Amino acid sequence: MNILVINCGSSSLKYQLIQSDTETVLAKGICERIGLEESRVSYEPANGKKETKIVSMSTHSEAVRIALDVLTNEQSGVIKTLEEIGAVGHRVAHGGEFFTSSTLLNEKAIKAVADCCEIAPLHNPLSLSGIYACKELMPKVPMTAVFDTAFHQTMPKKAYLYGVPYEYYEKYKMRRYGFHGTSHSYVAKRAAALLGKPAASLKTIVCHLGNGSSIAAVEYGKSIDTTMGFTPLEGLIMGTRSGSIDPAALQYLMHKENLNIDDMLGILNKKSGVYGISGRSSDFRDLGEAKKAGSERAADALEIFAYQCAKFIGAYAAAMKGVDAIVFTAGIGENDKDTRERICEYLCWLGIRIDESANSRRGEEMKISTSDSNVTVMVIPTNEELEIARETLRLIMS
Ligand code: ADP
């Protein structure tokens, strides 16, 4: 069956058409700058050349229509008609406490996704527009939602409750949810497969380190803690996000700089993190070069990131009373050997030893710890689209 995977971002829509029997990507692409000038669609068939066209797209539903047009294009399309799409899997940011796993999207589920807009006002409306567009253009095709939060719904209360009056949890569901769940789940399962052990026998720490970064403690196949919280702003310092910060410091800063809460959150989301500290870039490649060229602030930013990652890994080893495997994934985790090495240096007390030559490879599944390391350290490229396609197939077959 051909499964279309749709991932709506704030001004983008990523799509992949996956053949589920062979798990091959038939074509993929991205609609960018939706609602802005010079919006464009890129399209890359498996055995063809990537092409990009400027096409006007003012909404996400127009972007879905354009993605379907390129997939069925007479010359370069990989399918002839929309009937060749057997199902659509949507990536949805927030499933609240309502969704503890992926779901088939019937009317009731769509309403529940819409209800979650209250706690995810920036993200869920985007996913919904993709869902409504597909429903209109392919009314008979079954659809699923795969949530960033669902994998972390196994967290116990001690991990998800904030230390605030309990009534805020009861009245408003204000709690920690965690994100990147699709990636953490895929990577933890893949780690177990590569180790040749059942996921239910392993204590794994997954480090999803990209523009947005989070770490998860996966005990016997279930997430028991993760660094992101009510929103993806909590936890580690990230590309442009601050991560955790003393909330009372914000009042001081808002007063000094004459900022309102929206300004403040804008700064914490978009102008902070390693970008804010270095004053240069959120990209670790730029920071690595700037450090080599002598920038102290770039060096500080990189060190703070590695230090915080190591602290959370230590915390999660304590939370699980042990750790069998630590896995790095996403843009930084898959590609930045220096950051992996720095993090692992802090973890020498766990008996972790890194094989330098293995660690210098990048972008492939590999073990980077030595054979005498007490904990196996691995790099596993994440594949959220494949996980969404697998979940979609599972739901449709059940
Ligand atoms: P997103 O959260 O947007 O999905 P990614 O997982 O794609 O982000 O990660 C993007 C980040 O990965 C870049 O901003 C950069 O910091 C880092 N990155 C990508 N390639 C490399 C590389 N070769 N070396 C170091 N860092 C890299």
C-alpha cells in the first residue's frame, strides 16, 4: 500500500509517499514559504532528479493540493491517480492526555485533535488544516494521526507533574507532555533491534539533538521521562530556544527591557539558545568553525550544550537505576562527532569509552563505544516518516 505522510510546520509542509510493503520512499518533497511571497514546492522522486518550482500557496490546504498535483503529474509523478494512495498519516504535535497512541482519524478523533488546540495553539491548527485538506481532496482514504506527545504518555506522575497547585493540572491539564515522541520511539526500537535484544529488556537514553533537542529515558520500551515539558521550550538549551530557565528571572528582564509576555516568549523561542549565547548562529557547523577561529562565545555555547546533555543523561541513568544504551539522533546527534565526544567525556564515570574512529563517521547506524565500554553508545539516524507510515499501516490493518 502507498502511504502519504504529511508533516505541517508553521510555513512548510513536508510530504513523503512510502510503499509500505518494501518500506521504500517513492517520492518526497516540501512546500515552503506557505502564505509568504515566492512560495515553492520541491519534489524528489526516488529514481529521478529533485526539482523546485515557485507556486503560489497561501494556505496549508493549497499546499496539500500542490503536493498531490506533483505526485500525480503526468511526466514526473510516481502515481497516476489519487486512488493509488491507500492511506494518509499525519504528524500531529499535541495529543494531550487524550491520545496515548496513534489513532485512526474518524470524526470523534478529529474533534479531539481540535480540542488539543487549546494547549497547542501554535501547532495543532496547522496539522488540522492538513487533515481537513486531505479529507476534502481524498474523502474515502483512511487517515491517521501520529502524535509527538503520545509516546511520553507512559511517564509516571512524578515525572510529569509540575510543582504548582494541583488544581492547575486538574482544571487545565497543565503538566509536562514531552515531544519528539515519534523519533524517540523509532530510535529506541531500532536500538533494541541492532542490539539483538527485546526493547522490553533495555534501559535506553535517546538523545534527539537537532534544531529542537530533547532527551528521553526509555525503560523497557516505555518513555518514563523526557526533557521537554508543557511546550517544546523546556529542557535542554537548543538552537534558538533557551530551554529551562528560572521563571522569576523573566519578570526582572521584562521590567528592565519593557517587554510584554509575548515579546519575552518570542525571545526565549527564537533569539536564545546557542544562537543567543554565541551571537552568531544556531547551526552547530557554524559554531564549530567559529570556535576553531577563536570565538570564546561560540566555544561557550557548544560547551553549555554538551554539559546540559550530559547532566540529563546522568539524571536519566539515575531515574532508571542504570542504562544499557545511549543513542544519538537528529541533525547534531547524527553528524556532530565533537559534540558526541564532549558529551561522552562527561560520562566517563559510567564506564563509557568512545571509539574515536567509529565516532568520526557520520549519518549512518553505528556503534561508537569500544567493546570494553560499560554502556553501548550508538548513532541511529531518525526516520519519523517511516515510523508514521508503520503506525498508519498498523492502525489500518487492526
Ligand atoms: P530540525 O529540528 O529542524 O528537524 P535537524 O534534526 O535537521 O533539525 O537538525 C538541524 C541541525 O543539525 C542544524 O542546525 C545543525 O546545528 C546540525 N547539523 C546538521 N549537520 C551537521 C553537521 N554536519 N555537523 C554538525 N552539526 C550539524
